[in-house]
Amino acid sequence: NTGSPRPHWRAFLSRLAGFSPATTAQRSEFVQDTIVSDGVTYNVYADPQGTSRPWELDLLPFILPPGEWEGIAAAVAQRARLLNAVLRDLYGPQKLFAEGLLPPALVFGQRSFLWPMQHIAPPDGVLLHLYAADLARSPNGKWWVLSDRTRSPSGAGYALQNRMTLSRAFPDAFRDLHVEQLAPFFKALQDSLYRLAPTSSEPPLVALLTPGPYNETYFEHSFLARYLGFPLVEGQDLIVRGDRVYLKTLRGLRRVHAILRRLDDDFCDPVELRADSALGVPGLLHAIRAGNVVVANAPGTALLEAGAFGGFYPAVSERLFGEKLAMP
């Protein structure tokens, strides 16, 4: 440690050096005012400050050099493919048990293993449409995965809001430093849901399913729905008729072909999963089983959030892909 900034920080810090203390304070105040005016919140239950707590965003962005980011992106993409393959096996042929690569007790002992999701063939073999990982640097500076987020990972909407806010606080820096764009990620998400949606002749309708305004990340649900152009719906807005999911509208029922869910797995369908759920859609799993709707992520993906799976992934990766894990 030389006490000097790393090379990839220097261009940005040189710009900050030209700011007076008053200018820096003004930019910081702008960021906080934007958070409040845009209504960016993270809801906290029973918080003495109120349920809707303003999102906290630091004035200084976290900067990574292109080479380091490319390595992280490749490693996380590899892990996403691996976890999707593990889910397909656990809800399908279960060869990983037969080959001794995963202990059955680890899977069947989890409440998050959803028995009704077994032997459902998802479009293109995708159960895990969205994946997120908690990362940290190890003592030697390398990146590690601390935990996997496979249920219905949040954060993408907040990342986009953060980017939009900071790009307005530092417009010149974001333009001149060639910051990696976020829009392609959201375009890919849109395209994949439209592509996987089971339609015949009608254009696909994708809805974002939320538990409602009391959920801690409800801001992100509404923000993403607006950005992606998806209707924001709660379970009571949807109904299953004839193995298909429909949205209730003032003009009658309109078929829904894909659902981006932000609802916990076992709340999705009170008929086959959690009977006391007032948030889900009765008959949703039946529509999934019939191949008439795609749900992203598929119910049952929360299984792999159990940390005990991590120790088995290196051997599973070697067996399934012939690859070593790029990130421990």
C-alpha cells in the first residue's frame, strides 16, 4: 500500500480536486435531494423513523477498471449457468444425487425445495432468469462470492437509479470516462422474457408481480415496471382460467404470457404451496406446468440460497461443464 490512489481512480479524482468545498457540498446535497424527490425508498418494518426510509447513496461512485470488471462479469455469468443447471437437475432427473455430488438430505431437508415444481420443463431449460451474488474482496485482493441470490433478486432497479442520479451529479465525468452502460442488461431482460413467453399470434404481455406497497423494495418494483414497460400487478389482479393466466382490466381479461415475480416462492400459489397466502395467484403452478406462462425466476429457485450448497459447486462445475469455478 503506497497510500496513493490506484490508476483507475486518478482520472475521476483529478476532477474532484478541481471542486471547491462548496461545490462538493452542493453536489452531495443534489444527490440527497434527488433521492427524496424521486421517492427512492427502502421500507423498514416497525422503524421508528417511519416505514419508508429514504435510500442512502454516497456521492462517490465505486470504480473498477475494465479488466477487473470483465473478470467479475465472466465469473458471475459462469456461476449463474451452473446454478441454473443444478436447479434443472434437482427438479428433474436428480443425477447429482446418483453421482454423489450432492447429498439428498441437503436438498430434501430444505423447506424451500418445492415438490410441486418437479419435472416441469421450462422454456429453453431456464429456471434461473435473474441471478445476483454478494461479493467481497479477499485479503489478497481477489473477489469471493459470499452468498447467492436466486429467489427474486433485488438491486438492479436501485443500481439503475443510483447510476441515473450520479450521472446527473457528474455529467462530464460519466461522459468522458466511458462508464459501462446499464441499459443493455435491462434490454436483455426484456428480450429474454418476450422470447420465452409462450404466445401464438398475439404480442406477449409481461407483468411484474409485487407483494404490494408494504414490501421493503416496493420502490424498485414500481420503478422497474415503469422502466421496462410492464404492468405492475398484485396477486389479486391476476386470475387463472383454463390453465392460462389473465390480467383483470376494465375491458375484460387480458392474457399474461410471462411474469417477473418479486414474490417469495411459497407465496406464489395458495392452491399448491402456502395455503394461507393472500399474495399469490391460485392455480399459477398449474399454468406453469401446462407451459402457458413463464415465471422469472421460477418458483423453487430459492432453494440454492442455502449457503451449504457452496462447498459442492467446485466439483459440480467440473462434472457438468468441465470447468473450474472462476471465483471461489
